[in-house]
Amino acid sequence: MTTAPGLRERKKQRTRDTLIRAALELFTTQGYEQTTVDEIADTVDVSQRTFFRYFATKEDVALAVQQMVEERFVRALGERPPAEGPFDAMRNAVLGAWDAIGEAIEEVVPVELYIRSYHLIESTPALFAAHLRRSAEVEERIARLIAEREGLDVDEDPRPRIATAAFGGVMRVTGRLWGRGEEQTLESIRALTERYLDHLGAALAPRWRA
């Protein structure tokens, strides 16, 4: 049985969410490199020390919402029925996560700000490199989770890492295409993700021509 968080935990969560909103607004309006931790803390009217209680670096706060989205997916994958194969489990987990993620994002930042921050990550070399590094770490977690589901040793059987790499590649492609498209909503990225995942099996077929 899950208990509701206490007053102290709720206050800490509100402070963390407020820091994220303030940071993303500053990053997307004046630039990531141009924004300092002191500016973020001053905007929220807290000390620099308080900022560092919640985030180790400026990079961490910039990627906080993206990390939340990834954690939602990993958690959803862990809850998929054991009978599902690896690709079905990943597909159903990511689509199910997107069905609920909008509300979770809006508890922290407006969706419009999330979309702007997504573009910020894509266009800022330091953040993009950090995002790729973290994505690789998430893919390793997913590969190990898939291996565990299938009763495999991830270091002996290459299939979990190969499957996860293929899936991760689709996610990166859909993210880039969504970022360049005219309709930038959570509904549109979910639809684009579903469309591309539905073509994954055909793309991996030995021959494409009939």
C-alpha cells in the first residue's frame, strides 16, 4: 500500500519542481551557457546551497524532465507481462508511458516549456552530449532488464543489447523528426513513435523488395 507523501516531502518536491521550471525558462530564453546557477536560485528566491541540495550540476536540472520521461518508460517496461517478447514489451511500455506522461510532465512544467527544452537539448552541444551519454546508460539498464525477463546473461548473449540498441535508434529518430515537424504536441510524438515502431520488424527483414 502506497502512503501519501508527508508535508516535508511535498515541500521538497515543490521546491525541486520550481527550480526546474525556473531553470528551463532561463535556459530557453537566454541560453544554457549564459545562465548561471546563481540566476536560477535567485529566480526561485533560494540560496545556491539549496539548489545543490536538489541538483549536482546545471546539466542535471536541464535534463531533469527528460530523465523523468525515461524513468517512466523503464518502470513501465518492468511491469509488462512476462509472456510478451522483448520488442512487444518495449513497444507497449513506451506507448503506455506516453499515454500517461503528459499529466506527469504538466505537474512539473507546462508542456510548451517541455517542448522548448527538448529543442534546447538538441541544439546545445554540451547538453546533447550529456543526453546521449545518459541515454546510453538507460539503454544498458533496459538491456539488462530484457535479459532478466528472458532468463539470459546479458554479457554472454548479445541479443538484449542489440534489441535495445535498435529500439533506442527508433526513439532517437522519432524524436528528431518530431522536433523538426510542424505539429509539436505530446500526442503527435506518441503517434510518430507508434508509426515508426510498427515498421521496426519490416526494417530488420533480410530483404525489403517483394
